[in-house]
Amino acid sequence: MRKLLESLQPLGRALMLPIAVLPVAAILLRLGQPDLLDIAFVSAAGEAIFAHLGLLFAIGVATGFARDGNGAAALAGVVCFFITLKGAAVFIAVPPEALRDVTGDAVAMASTAYKTAALTKLEVPIGILSGLIGGKFYNRFATVKLPEYLAFFSGRRFVPIAAGFAGLAMAAAVGLGYEYINDGVDSASRAITGAGGLGLFAYGVLNRLLLVTGLHHIINNVAWFVIGDYHGTTGDLRRFFAGDPTAGAFMAGFFPVMMFGLPAACLAMYHEAKPERRKIVGGLMLSLALTSFLTGVTEPIEYTFMFLAPVLYAIHAVLTGISMALMDAFGVRLGFGFSAGLFDYVLGYNKATRPLLLIPIGLAYAVIYYALFRFVIRRFDLKTPGRDDEQESPAAATTGEAGGRGAAYLAALGGAANLERVEACTTRLRLIVADQSAIDDGRLKALGARGIIRPSDKAVQVVLGPIADSVAMEITDAMGSGAVAPAPSPAPVDGPATRREAQLSTELLEALGGTGNILDATQLDARVRVTVKDVDAVKTNDVGGVRGLAVLPGNIVHVLMAPSA
């Protein structure tokens, strides 16, 4: 299970890349429509993004799965995607009724239109699978070496070629099996949408429970981009913006929770904090509550009590499920381009069904959250923020110096050699590390981390809020520059670390591409910093005496040596 979670972690993050562009798509689409600004080309610009989500997923997932985010992986995903779509169309049979009363040149046009519409509902799943192939093939074939007469096609150039052949196989599978695949998708859509309040309750609960692993993005993508069909447009989110009056059931229930419930929970935790701690806690809770109310970003709040008070999180998950079922029972249909905050509520108001009911339902939810949280916190003496014995440490005070935040986080995470992969989704860092014990949890919390999750032996997620992506880039920059923030603890008794010329084993030399590929090698205690000519020649597989090996921007490789090495 741990290995499965570790392998799915990049997928959860990668699925957020295309979703990140939806806010701008929703804004343009709505502003350009007749009931607002009535500017056709603005609306068309927004629709362009919704119309090519499959392609965006192919790019995003491929980039997310590639070990270094190289563009060759994205290109491979795109190649696989286009070959699959065009190839599958050849195998799809057009029923006679679709060509009734059509003659001449119009037959070919009608056939093409039918096949395009048939494959549209499968574009997002095909895009995700193409992205997986692109990313996985990059990791597998980016260093492949062909015979000299084919050397031009070696390495990264080989990746899109291999992905193209995989696309052919997918095209045959999708095209020949389209009837069965289509029937399966339709049956699943009818079953999910027909489950009514019970199905929505289960979806809401599961959505929150999966949040801890980041895998909630997977079920969200099924609900928002696959299920249902409105004139060829699939998915609850896309159908809502396409004008489907029945769409929005898988989004409406989040609004009472995110705009009213969780901000009220923040108020409850503030009131239950120790009197001498309320000033510090109050500033934090106000910021988190406003973020949730305005934007629908809730993870920073949820991680303040998810691990400190799991019973509260269980209550929160159940209340989310109830909200999904309740909004459906009242016939409320609301949608969003990003999340269920005030901005999206206002943007989608004119497309919504019975949107004003959100106000009384939301106010009722605020009372319920506030009362339940205060009662449970006090009844079970839960150590929510401001009630623990540990003093709160504001993040701003520790990261205020220019350019110091990335280096500070890098040091807290065990240094560059401990990081094999650095990524981010909306609110959290997603890391693959060589050694979990090298991470300083206390220092991360002092820097502003609201939660630290370890889904597997090597996977780590650090919850930071909306700044996560910026911090990830700063960490990557710090890794490339060799910057390391000074640790808050005293220096070891055996003296400071010393830089010296590295002595590399034969096996390590081979893994780094041979002596001719190494420009410089410097050792700092148990960490070796190597500059190479060609990063494609570096092999990241297991090497004796090496605990971790990471390829960084700027043709730099960090090697974390085992203690006995």
C-alpha cells in the first residue's frame, strides 16, 4: 500500500496542473457571455481551454511524472494523445442513422463530426493515460543508447518515438473497443448520478478522507470531467459552464463548508485557545478563515486539526458529505472554476440554480461547525492551535530575509542530497526523500508548515497553503546554487563541515556517466556535489555506498553517501 501511495503521489499533483488554469478559463467564459459583458471573443477564449482539457492533462500528467519535469516528457504525452485520438477515429463505425439524408461531400464531414463527438467524452481519460505514458517512458528511455548509426534518436529524442508506438496500441484498443468503453462510461455515469443524495454523501466524505494523501484529485477529476453528458460535454464542472441546468451537484455541497463551516471552525478554535495565546492564534485563524471564505482553499485550516484532533476531522468529513446531500435535496446547483469560495460563487451566480439558498444553509452550517468544534475541543481537551504546550512560531519571523526561504526549507528537509524529487500542488510540497530521519519536523513547523504527512517510506508532503508552489521553486533554486541556510542548532562537536575533493568509487563514477562526464566533484562531509557535462548520462539507480542521488538544474548532481561509505 505504501508503494502504491508513493507511485500515485505524482499523479495527484500532476492532475492539479490543468486544473490550475480553470479559474482563468471560467472568468473569461463567464465575462464574455451575453448576461455579463457580451464579448464573444472573450467567451471563446475561455471555451478554448475547456475544449482542450484532454491535451492539457496529457501535458500536465507527463510533466508531473517525469523525474525532472523535462519538456521531452510533455512532448511524448502530446504525441501519444494525438495518435490515440486520430487512430481510434479510424476504427469507429458511423451508424447509418447519423448519415441519413446526407449526400456527396457532406458524408465525409458528417462522419468526421460524429467520430469527433464520440471521442470527446473520452478525451480527459485518454489525456491522463497519454500523460502517464509520456512521463513513465521519459523515466525509462531518456538515457537509452542506440547503435551509432541511429545515435541521433538516442536519449530524450527516443521518448516521443516510443510514446508514439504506445499511442498506436491505445488507438487500436480505444477504437476497436469503443462501443464497450462508451457503454461502460455511460452506465457508470448513470449509476453515479442516479445514486442521488446517498452517492453525493459518500463522495463528500471520501473527498475529505482522501485529502490526507492528495488522492482526492483523482475522484474529483472523474466527477468534474467525466460523468454525465450534455450535448457532448461531459463532467459536472464542464457541463455547469456549458449551461446544463442539472450540473453542479458535485460542487454545490462544498460551498456551505468552505465559505461558512470552516471559517466558523476557525472562530471556535480561537475561542478555545488559551487566553495568553489568543493574540497569536487569532491572527493565524483570521488569515486561514478569509482564505477559505474567499477562495475555497481549505487545506491550511484542515491541517491545523487533522492530526492534532482526528475526531474533529472525522466530524468535518461527515458534515461535508451531509452538505453535498443537503444541497442536492434543496435543488441547489452551484459550480466553480477553482474552488467553492466567494469569488467562484459570484462568478457562477447567474448560471446557478437557487443560489440564494446558500445563505441560510451556510449560516446554519456556521452555527453547527462552531458549536460542535467548541464542544468536542472542550469535552475531550483536544490540543488544537493555542491549546498545546508548545509556543507558536510565526513563519514570517524565520523567513523574512531576502532569498533565504528556499535555503531555510532545504536545510530543514535534510539538504539537497536528501531530496530526490521536489514538487508542489495547490497547498503542499510533494517530496520524495532519501532519508525520512534527516527531516527536521520542528524546524519545518517553525518555518510555517501546518502539517507534515508521510504516505510512504520515501514520500513526504508538507502543507504550506497557497505559497507551496513558490516555496518549491525557491527550494529548487537553492539546490542548484548550493545554498544552505544555517541550522538553528549548535554546530557538531567535531567541528564544522569541510569541503574537499571527492573520492568517487568505480561504481559511482559509472553511474555519473564516467570520468569524462565529470567536470567537478566536491565532498562536504557525507554529501558530494558533482557538476557533469551531460545529465542524460547519469543513472539514478541504486549504487553501493550511496543513500540518495538527485539530478538538479544546472547539470548538478547531489549524492548523499551512506554513513559507512
